[in-house]
Amino acid sequence: MEKAVSGQERPAKQAVTRRGTFSAADVIIHAVLILLTIGMIFPFYNVILMSFSSSVVISKQAVYLIPTVFDFSAYRYIFHEPRFLNALLVTVFVTVIGTLVNMTVTVTGAYALSKQGYPGRKLIMSAILFTMFFNGGLIPFYLTMKNYGLINNLLVMILPVAVNTFYMIICIAFFRTLPAALEESAKIDGANELQILYIIVIPISKPMIATIALFYAVDRWNEWWFGVLFMTDVRFLPLQALLRELLTNYQQLLTSIDISSVVSQNAGLQPEMLKMAVLVVSALPIVCLYPFLQKYFSKGVMIGSIKG
């Protein structure tokens, strides 16, 4: 009896001992991972530092770890832009409403297409896959949006991109992995397809839905091309398009407005500082979403990675 107990306790003791010690391989692996982490974090850290650095440091192209002089002229230039708040609200609207439209269309469409008995499923899937490889071109696309009355309309940044084919295929693959007995038991209890989707399928699909929603939110937040292409009224210009305009037309703004006031307010402002500040302003809000979705994101990205 004593030997049996000793045999059961041995693995636990070995596990405790192993957790308390590090082998040479563990040290090497941890060192490599730490170096890789520093290598990935440092470029972002350097971008933030350069956005706050003075023009002297930027001109010397000095790479340093601790800032000695702070210069907020790049951020003052961006935040004092009269159109900044309006552009931010436009981007927030497009991100929130656009992501809701994306997820509604993608999830409901993928759930229907994941059913083997759905009429015309193969034909619809072929039509969807066709859009991954072919499109009508820029001019027909522009004329189509114009005929629909979407010029200077915020819906032009939402409706034409309501579905991403690749994300829909991921959703279809995930829904096909759900056990059929789950839906059959719900049907026996009297639930219809819509109730099964919103009461049973969506709650157990949170990792996949959160991951796809994050991808869509990043796409909508970074939307600038449709803003440049379809928005002739500056009131509908998204934030990314405005930041691009500020960055590329900095020299023109200096000469076209009141040059004396602009130079006095932005003395020492270098284009490189403005570029780094634009990167921080455009990326920081969406980066803040990752900690809240990280627990779902780590599970969601594993969808489809395991075969068999």
C-alpha cells in the first residue's frame, strides 16, 4: 500500500521540482523569446519616442531609449486641425456601425451557407468565391456607387465592404465543426433556425466572433481609400484620410495658409515627427482594443489550424 502511494506521489514531486528549476534549454529558450519580444516592441517604442522628440534629435537620427527633451509640436499640429474632431467622429461611426453590419451579414450568411441542405448553396458559394479573384475595376465601381447616390455618403464606407469573403469562409468552417446533435435537440424543443443561431450558436462561438469582429474593426478604422475616392465634402472625410492629407500636404499647408502664424505655432516641427505622430494617433485607439479581446483572440486564431 505504501509503495502504491509513493508511486502516485512521485509524479507530483517531480512536477514541483521541475517547476522550481530551470535547465540550460529553458534558459536559452527564454532568452531567445525575450530578445524576440524586445525586437518586436522596440520599433513601436521608437516611433512613440520620435513623435515626442525635438527636431535636433530627429535631424541627428539618434536612436535612444530614454527621452531627454519633449516636443509636442507634432501633436499640437494634428489636434489643432479644425477638421480633426469631425474626422474622428466619422471614423468612430464607420467603425462601430460598419463592424455591426459586417458581423450581422457575415455571421448570418455563414451560418446559412454552412448547412448542407441549403438550396443553391454551391451556386452562392461559387459566386462569393468569384469576388475573391475578379472585380469590375475602379471606374465601374465608382460609377456604380455614384448611381446608388453614395457620393458624400458615409454608407459608401460600409455597404460595399459589408462582407469579407475570407472572413466568411472562416466562419463557415467554424460553424461546420459544431455538433449537429446540438441543433437537433434545440429543434426538438421547438426552436427555429433564427433562435438556434442567436440563442445557442452565437454564445458558444464567442472566440471566433470576437476575432472576426476585431479584424473588421481594424479594417473599418483604417479606412481611408473610400474617403479619398468618394468624399468631396470635407465634413465626411475619415480620420485616416485627414491624417494622410496633413502628412503629405504639410509643405503646401505652410505656404497656402497664413505662413507666418503656422511657422510661429509649429517652430521646429519636422516632417519625420509629424509622420510618427500620425502613426501613433492612427494606431493607438485600435491597439487599446486588443487587451479586452485577447482572451478570445488567442482561441479564435486557432480556428482551422487543426486538421482531422
